[in-house]
Amino acid sequence: MNILVCITSVPDTTSKISFSDNDTKFVSAGITFIIGPYDDYALARAVELKEAAGSGNITVFHVGEADSEPVIRKALAIGADDAVRVNSVAKDGYFVADQIAAYAKTKSFDLILMGKESIDFNSGIVHGLVGELLGIPSISPVMKLNINGNEATMEKEIEGGKETLQASLPLVLGCQEPIAEWKIPSMRGIMSARTKPLQVIEPTSFSSGLEFEKYELPTPRTNCKMISDSQVEELVTLLKSEAKVI
Amino acid sequence: MSVLIFLETTDNQIKKSSLEALVYGRTIASRSGGSVTAVVAGNPSNLSEAASHGASSVMQISDSRFSQNDTQAFAEALSEAANQKSASLIVMAKSVFSDSIVPKLSSIWKAGAATNVVSLPESDANFSVKRSIFTGKAFEAMKLTSERKIVSIKKNAVAVSLAPAAGEVVAFQPSVSSKAFSIRTVSTEKATGEILLSDAEIVVSGGRGLKGPENWGLVTDLAKVLGAATGCSKPVSDLHWRPHHEHVGQTGIKVSPNLYIAIGISGAIQHVAGISSSKVIVAINKDPEAPIFKAATYGIVGDAFDVVPKLTQALRNSL
């Protein structure tokens, strides 16, 4: 089984977000970058599937500049066999999908896994676009994945519940918990990751229908109005007549 | 510009968030006098709301295969409908279902797509919209420059208002490809009668301050009085006190209700990110320094085991 796992490098979930240059640049100073949390679930499941099958190969795919290599090395330490980095800023979801599809066309993957969305730009369109570009089905958000021969059985989240689905490989899947538990790299994994192959390729040409303009931070809420714990009736009155939400 | 709006249904009802999408699309169409067409599958009991909220026509899919919610089939159907109506914009409410339709439709219909949108475009020519990014921690303004455009709207970004239109219902039989319905649905589990967290007007959530799953009655009793959905913080779902699908936050469900009540939740930045677009936030926590009070509109410092039952009773008396 050959699995391609696409990962993003995103600010740690505890990060405070700020912008510079007239709100056109994200300030990365002081930010710790991690494997996208949803991508990390996808990677963990890929490692489990390979272990269960006893054979196969996991390739990690990332679009980003050289400073994201520690994140790629971490994915290799968790259990991927080799990695490909497209040497470019991830301009938008269309750009990333084009890069993944262009690479995947040159190989033959049974599964292309990624998170259901990145937690920085939250577009959530990459898995669907890759499926269309490759002409294979895409499913998201997948919460459980089992492979039997050429058949995949999946649990997919639907509103207010879940659905069990079956489809034949190859597939593109957007993943989320509880598909697997995040894996912490072992010392042996970290050592071996240093020598695993990491190929750097240049992006394919591309044009998108999107144009970034600027960032904006939400306006902070005005001071919280405190109510004494012995006056809960006052809260009811405020919700009714001031906030008008009940 | 002529606009097509996809109306999603749940429990045989057009969702309120889809009516928000309809109002969004109607507002853009009215700037230039374009047509407003709604597309719906099945026969929802509140179908007349499409007309009352401004749809000049409603394309109704009766093909029962569409009840499977196959995203490929819906993407192909919406593309065909938009071409029939010469629409240049397709609008839908952001949801776990539409999230998978948007990229497929973008590819099939050859349109640029913006998801998570919270504002109307500047104008038809300058289609600059604001999207929620960094999971609620920031926004970006971006322009759709493609000729055809797709927008998915974040819940509660649009105020719903009536604008009666003809809303003539026309049968629509999409001609889908062999790729549609290729994924087999083995079984479906769906809670019925429960209020959907992502679509709820009011959400009551509990955190570790509730000390254990046996105390969840505090949350559910309050939710019942308010007709609210229930949620929880990440530690609570990690501890398996509550199911994963109730986890509200950056890596869980993002909510934007009118009223969010956080009980015994300290307000970690990841939790606040998932609730930041709520209209009003009430925090109940015994620690006056808890960061949740910085995100809240109203706060009570006190013991949840004392305050929440009193609040539930006070609401019961007054609603």
C-alpha cells in the first residue's frame, strides 16, 4: 500500500495571531510551527495502516519554504518513509491542490490523506480539488478508516451523526479525529528521520481566481459585565432586554 | 448578476443557515437586478420560506438518490442548474456537507471559491469579501477574480429578513455522471430530535469545572429550558466525559450562536477561537482570573453547582 500524506505547517493552536506591514504580513516571530492537527491524525492513521499491512510506503508531501523542514522531519520521525517538499509559499488551496495532483500523477498512490482543513487559512477545499484533478473520489471529514484489499470502509461525519461508507481505492480523504491518536516520535524515529530522503521540487506554474488583499483582527469585546452570583435573575433580565437573545 | 443558492435541509426542513445564504445571494442579485434561484432536494415542509426570503424560482430535485447526500452528485447538479439559469454566483451555507461540495463544484463549474465568508462583496466588479481564518482568530479580505464565483457563508454572518418573491417551484432532474453515487452508504446514524450544535441559536457548554460526567445534568437541564444544543471543552471530550462530536473549539466544532453559555470552562485560546463569532457569551466560572471572562459579554464568578441550578430555575420562571 502506497500512501501520500499531505501536511501543512501551521502555528501551534495556543498561538496569538498578529500581523505587520499594514496588516498584509503574518508575524511568525515567536510562533512555534506544528504539523496541522488534522494532518497529524491522517499521518498517524497512515502509519497504523502500514504497520497492519506489514508493507507499503508512506510519502509526506508539503508545500512550503525551507524553514518548514523541521515539521517535515517530525513527520518522518513519526513513521513516514520519505518526503517531498515543493519549494514555494502555499499561495492558496488551488495552488496546493495543483502541486499535490501534479506529483501524484507521476506516482501511483492507493490513498492520498490529509487533514479536513488547515487551521491557518481554513479553506478546506484541497482534498476535494485533488480528487477532481486526479479523477478519483474524495471524501471528507473521515473519522474512521479501514482497508481490506482494494476496499476502504470509512466513517464520515454528517450533521448530527455519522455515516459508514465503502469505496474502492484509490481515494483522497480529508481526515479528522478520532481516526487515530496523535503519535509522539520515538528517539529511534527521530534518529532515523535525519537520514530519510527529502526531495525538494519546484512548483508547477499556476493561476488562481483568488487575490489576497489584507488581514484583520477581530474587534475585542468590550468589558465583560459582571453579575453577582446571588443575582442570577439580573442575568436573565439582561439577556432578555439588553442583549435580546432569549 | 444572477445568483443560485443551494438550500440544505435537515429533518425535512430548510436550515436557517441556508435562509441566511439565500438572503446573502438575494442582496447581491438585487444590486444589479439579476435573478435569484434556489435549489433544493426533497420536499421540505417549510419550502414556502424560499419564496418569502426572496427566491424568484425554486428548482426542486425529487430524484430519491439525492437523499443520500452524495457530494459529487450535488456538485454536478448545482453546476447544471447554474448553467441553466446563467448564474455567475453560487451561494451556500457553510456546513459539514457543503464543505465537500464546494471544491468539487469549483472544479466542475470552473469557478473560484471562497469558504467561511462573513461579509458581502464590495460590488459585483470588485468582489472583495472577508473570510474567517486562523479558526476564528482573524479575518482576511480577498478578492474573487474569476468570472464564476462560489461563496460559502459562515453561520450568523447575515441577518435573515423577509422579501417575498414569486418562488415558482419547478421540477429539476439533474443529469449526473457515472462518478456520482459511486460511494456506497452502508449505514447512517443520526440523532433525531436533538438540536444540532453547528446550527443552534443557543449553546450551553461545560468544562472540567463540572468535575465529572455524572454532573452533566446541570448543562442539559439549562439547555432544555433554553432550547439549546449542548457542547463541551476539549479536555472534557479527551477525558471521554462527553462524546467527541460535542467538542467546541479550534480543532472541534466552531459555533456562532446568538448566545453561548460557558460553564466551568477556563477559556483556553483554542476554545475561545471556536466561539469567538458568537453574538453574546456568558461565562460562569469560580476563578475570577479565568481568561474566559475576557471573551465574555456577561460573567458570573461563582460555583457552577450553586449558580447553574439557580439560573435554570430563574429562566424556567421567566420564559
